Amino acid sequence: ASSPLASIDSIGSSYEGRDIKTMFIGSGDKPTVLYFCGIHAREWLPPMFCTHMAETLVADGGHPILEKVKFVIVPLANPDGYEFSHENDNLWRKSRKPNPSNPDCVGTDLNRNYDDHHCGEGSSTNECSPIYCGTAPFDNVETQNLKNFSEAYIASGETLLSQVDVHSYGQYWMSPWGWTLDLPPADDFTEMTACMVAAKNAILATSGLDFKVGSTARAIYIASGGSDDWYYSNFGVKYAYTIECRGDSFQPNPSNIIPSNEEIFAGMIAQVECSYSRAYPDSEPEPELEPCYDRKQTNIVLNGEEAKCTDLLNFCYVEKFVRERCPETCNQCGPGYVNVTDDSVQQLSGDGIEAEEGPEFGIFMITIPVAGGVLIGIIAACVLLRTKVSKPNHYMVPQTKSIEIKRTDTNGTAPQPATSTPNHMYSDV
């Protein structure tokens, strides 16, 4: 596919010599939004999103957002690890650069390799660890490529409005800081949060999924040496984020690809619109938001008694009508839940489910023909979907079963099975 709105280049090569393909979309003297995906090899949804994002931005003569900003998109920032995760070990996370000090342990966690509190808390100096930070900041060519490109791009006079590193899984939209539980300066964090909430609400309206927002360290765990911290501290990119796509596994059923792409794209547009309007406040008035208030009378009967919204917090993750009638309590202040008019009497019993351990919202289980996006050329289909009643702890995700992978080669040959016994326990950020 080609478009006069887009061009494709490379920002360098990986350790094993693969091009780091990069798409440039839009033109003119506009601020730039930088997105990159696939820095962690085992996370297969993000590269699908980055290619979808590029295709959607250029479709039908170009998305209206291109009148305000232009985009730089790196669909696969760790191609060596991505290939290894398909051919050898589906839960491989790191790069493929050998570590001479310990030849038995290969690779670096590329999202611990940036020069912001490098090798601090939430990373490891043990070469065998899945969160190994490397011997020095940017000592892996994949992060060095991003550093060199970004420095040269900004030095050439371009403005970087926003930087977003897309991961999976868990449904989060997060800001700095990752290295500490402390928050950025209040004025900056207020701006960061406003645009995270804009993304959250857009996703909620698109698919009904509830993405959590906050600083990385507070939302999931402390992680030093990450990309968004570096872009914020080094370049002053206020709207620097880390996204976690939907699901409860690194390789969910392929039926998640299309809905994930659609909801993250909606969140991206909302976040970019928010960032642009706040960075350039004279450009256009901000839209008025619908008021978000709980109903004084819920018409919900809990264990035989009329319930107030404050009584129903543990049911926010259970019943949609609770979220519709108590959007303030349930933190669901999006167009899909505000001003819903259903007043029918609803019955509830029991204690509900604590939000910390609540089930994920339902995933649409549909059969979708999976087609490749620009540049990737490899279609990965994980045939195992782990279904769970409760949400797993996002910090440590032990998996002990052998997982079968099937992939379809680009030459049309039949899917080839491969098996891997995972032993990587850290999740994705």
C-alpha cells in the first residue's frame, strides 16, 4: 500500500541486521506525534496497532487530525526479539544482543535501557533477568536508534508534541514517572492526566473497556529507565505515555486484534486532540464535557434494600447498569455512560467483586480473518486463550504451561506449530 501522505524510511538496523522501519505521515510545519510498538518481543498486539494506525491515518485522503499534527510511527522497534518470539520462545521479552559477561543469558530489556534513572528500582543488573537494564544507557542499538533519531529530529527544528510507547497487556494509559512513586510537577501532571482521561473516555465510548490511568509507578509498579520518563525528562515532552492494550495475556486470541486496534486508535485521537489543544490553547476552544454525577435515586435494590451509589462500588465491575447510574462512583465519565435514561428497577445480591480483583470486561469472541499490516509481514496467531474469572496480578505473571503457537508464513505455506515452555514472570512495561 502507498499514499502521498506517507513515506517509509529506516532509523537504523537491529543487532541482527533487520531494518527498523519507520513511517512518516503528514507534512508541513506541524508538531509531531511519535508512536512506537513492539519494544517487548512477546507483546504481539502493539505492532498490529501501529500498522493499523498508519493505514487508518492515510485512508480516504487522510484523517482530519493530520490538519493539526504529523506522525512518526515505528511499528516494530525490536524486530530481532519479535522474530525470536515467533520461532523459538513465544514469551521472549528482551533484545537478542549477547551479554559477554554471561554468554548463557542473552538480551536486554529495552524499556529499562533509557538514560533516566538507568538500572534503578524496577530493573536489574542481572543479565539473566527479564528486566536486565544493560551495562549502560542505550547500549543496545535498538534504543540507540530511537535516541539518535529523536535528537536529530528535534535538533532540525521539529517539535515533538507527544511520544507514546505501546505495550500489552492490562488496559492502562500511563504517564511519567515510572522510576518513583513521586509525581511530576503538579501543573505538568494535571495536563498529562487530562489527556489520559480523554483517551480513557474515548476507549470507553468505543468498546466499553475501562482503561486505568495514572503514573506508571502508581498504576502498576516502579520501572526505571523507561522511554516515557526519558522523553519527558530529556526533551520536555509533557505528553509522553505508555499504553497497555487489552487482555490478560501477551498473546490473546486473534479475535482481539481488530477491537484492540479500534479502541486504541480512538484513545490516540482523543489524547492527541487534548494534547494539541492544551499545547496550543489559542487554536480552538475545548469542547464542553457532559456533567458526570451519580443518580440520587438508583432504582437498584441490593440485598432487599434500596442502594445508593456509594453502596455499589464493588458492583461497578459486574453490571453495566451500575456504571450507567453511578458513573462518578465507578469512574466511568464517558459518553457511553453519562445521561443514560434507563430507570428500571434492578435487583442485586451478594457483596460484588472488589475492583482490584474484578473480572475484565467481556471480550467479543468472533472469528475474524487476520490480514497483515504494512511492514510486518508476519502474522502471529496464538491459539491459546487463557480465560480467567478474576483479573491477574499485573506485576508478576507466572505461566507454567507449554503454549502452542501457529504462524502463517508470508509465502502462503501452511501454519507451522512450535512449542515453548515459558519461564518469564514479569509483565510488560
